[in-house]
Amino acid sequence: MPGELHLDTPAAGVLRLTFANPQKRGALDHAILDAIAEAVTGIDDDVRCVVVRGSDGQFSSGYDIGDIPDDEFAERAEKLVAHPFTGAIDALEACPVPTLAALTGHTIGGGLELTLACDFRIAADGIKLGMPPAKLGLVYSHTGLRRFLNVIGEPRTRELFLLGRYIDAGTARDWGLVNAVVPAEGLDAQALDWATELAANAPLSVRGNKRALRALLDAEGELPGEVEQELIALREACFRSDDLLEGVRAFAARRPARWTGR
């Protein structure tokens, strides 16, 4: 069954998006990603803050690519990551009002990048966060890597992506990956407190400052065209590699991967 996105307004000016895919540990599929992009694109003027959260004690285990058949894997996995995932990320970043991710459970892979497209992140104590591309054989997108560099800098980004270890919520706060860590039972209340405070601030000021911050981050400079094409080609090639398919299957089976370098 596809995942679902539920919308509600828990306080004045606050739009809350709760996605659910409990059988797959909150994996991000087409249905969830398309619904997120639609929900935050062209939002009403009376919305002053958007909260994104998981459900069932989960946040997200990342891309929903584990069950794709081997003979369809390369094409379908790349399409999921290239289109609906990018669309949801871009829509969150372009959202004119503040966005806040409430990390209700373990936040892994694409699920973690999704939170970096939000302005704020509050994590439940006891959760794990991580980027497992090195354990899967995945070459991550250069746009995604840049988001991590912008938030936690080069040394920590190398730790996440090259070691592939998980970190706890306290370490994530120390790194600046999340803004705050609270007991799991108080997470929703804390997220709503932040959201209502954001929603109560001067809307022209908040929107203007958010737009200026986005422009400053984007102004660091684009990659030379030939370099960007090289990175895109590396990423596309990884989806056709034996190693990525082996990595995904080994990860799902919780066994060591047998790498071939092909």
C-alpha cells in the first residue's frame, strides 16, 4: 500500500503535515513525496508556519526502493530519487513561510535530507540519524551533499557520508544538524510551541528574512557545467551498478554486503 499524508491545523496559522508509511518504517514513496510538494506549493496567505512530522513513532527510513524488483531496479530507483524526491525537497525549500521538521523517530538517508530542506529541526531523544550511502553503494546527489555542507560543514559531512555511521540525537544537536532535542512524549508539544511562536511573528519580516537567507546560501556559486555533468553521470551510473542493488538487498536482509566494485 502507498504511504499517506495527513493535513491538519493544530493552531492558528500552523499547517501540519503528517506522513505515514508504517509497514516500511516511514519510507518516502511517490504518494508521500508528491503530496508534500502539493501541500507546500502555493499555500494560503493565512498559513504562517508548516510542520512536517512522521507517525507511529517513526520519521523516515529514506527512499522507498527496497522492494523494487531486480530487473526494474535501476530505472525505478533513479526515477523516485530524481523526480518526486527532488520535487518535494525543492517545494519545501521554496516555501515562503518557516518550515519545521519534528523528528518523531529514526531519520535516515533521504528522510534526513528532507528535514534539511526545512528551516528548523526538533528531534525526539533516543532516535538515530544517519546517511547510509556508503553502506548501500549509492553515489549521493551533489545538491544533497551541498545541503549537508551548508548545515554541518565539511568534516561532519565526511563523517556522515564516508563512514556511514548513525549518530544519536544529542550528537546531532552538537553538530548543528538539529536545533533541539526533547523527550519523545513532549516532541509534538514543543514543535507546536515553536510553530505558534513563528506564526505569531510579523509575516512580512519572516518571509523577507527567509528569502534573503535562501538567496545568500544560493549565492555561493554554481559548479562549472562540465563538473556538474560529471557528478550527474557518476550518480546515474551508480543506479545501474551491481553494487547498489547488492547494497540495498544486503541492507534489507541485515547482512554484510558483498561488493564487487561494478
